[in-house]
Amino acid sequence: MKQKLTIIKVGGAVVEDEQQLAQLLKDFSAIEGRKVLVHGGGRRATKIGAQLGIESQMVNGRRITDAQTLEVVTMVYGGLVNKNLVARLQANGVNALGLTGADMNVIRSHKRPIKDGIDFGFVGDVEQADGKMLHTLIEAGITPVMAPLTHDGQGTILNTNADTIASETAKALAPYYDVTLIYAFEKPGVLSNPDDDSSVIPVITRESYRQFVAEGVISGGMMPKIENALSAIDAGVDRIVITRATDINHQKGTIVTA
């Protein structure tokens, strides 16, 4: 019988809110057994980029990553945000280790090709994640803290969507563990009405997802999150929950299932 593993992905809005972040780290630390934390940090990168005179460019919620922006996100994601989270988890009794995809070659990507005239620059689309290496760390009592950066194997760091990092990490670890993946953000789940926090959709399947998209109920940045979730389910991840950051130990919210 496989051991249980919990992967929490926390979004940039929570990372930027001190009260929410402190509670999330406390709740994450209280999770029993094996666990992984995946984080974003886009809002912090935008803020620091602006302070350095580097303007952020977004297309459909995705960051265009030119050479200057790549330097900013590498510093912010791999350094400032990641190491602060590691330090605070250590203070909560969690033996955490901060990782980018380049560390120990745990996640390798290729540069996203130009499509529909859009060049995202140094953005990575994941090719493979090394579940065996992560499994070795976890079994040694280490909690990986994954930054949304990967590499191409040729010496170049690539900016990679944090939801994708969470999904690919979950998929890579599914052969070793009974994996629960929780996407934690500022809303109580996937909402049928974005202005009504009580309109949580309790369950999303692949079939209902297509219908929600066709009806315009689900759109924008929620689409890649659910597509990543469905991909992880197909790869053997046991359970996926999309919920408010304060509810990670209650697992309320939206369950994504096959």
C-alpha cells in the first residue's frame, strides 16, 4: 500500500498577504506525513520589476519573459520568495529544501515555441519531472519547496507556470505515493459566479469542464489550472482539490475528478 503524499500549490496572492501566508504555513506544517509545497510569486515579481524599471507584459494571464524579466523572476521566485518560505517552514518545524527545476535536474523543459504570433520568450513547457529524485528527498525526511522555474538542460533557466509545476510534480510522484494535490488560493473553490463566494462548483469532471467552458462559466486563468488538474488525474494522481488557502486541512472547495 502506498504512503500518502500531500502537495500544496499556493498562489501569488496568498504569498503577498502576510496574514493568509502565516496561516497557510502553519496549516501546511500541521499536515501529517509526506508533503511538498509549490509556490507562485507573480505579484512580487511584477512589483520588483517595476521598481527596477522593467515593465511586465501579460498575454491571457501569462507573463512574457524577455531576458530582463527572466533575471527578475529568477531572483524573485528562486531566491526571495522561495528562501523566505523555506526559512519560515524551518521555524515551524518543517525540514524544508527550496528547489527550482534545475536543482538535481528535477524538472526539465523546452522553450515555448512561437504560436499565433505570440513569443512568450523564456517560458518553459515541461518535458519531464524526476519523481525518483524527489522521492529520494522525501523519504530522507525533506519537504521540497518548489519554485516556478525549470531549465532546458542547456544552461538556460525558464519561467514556468506554478500550476504546471504542481501538476507535473504530482504526476511524477504518483507511481510512488497516493497523491493528493491541493491548489490553494484566495477563493473557496471554482465559482460559477466570480462575484459570489457561495457559488462553489463542488465537483468538476472532464465532461462538465467542457460544458462550463462552452457556457463561459469557467474562463481565463482558471482554465489552465483545471486542465493541469485533469492531466494529473489522467496520470494517476488520486485526488485534486481547488480551495481557499485557509481550508487546506479541511479540503472543502472544488474536487476535480475523472
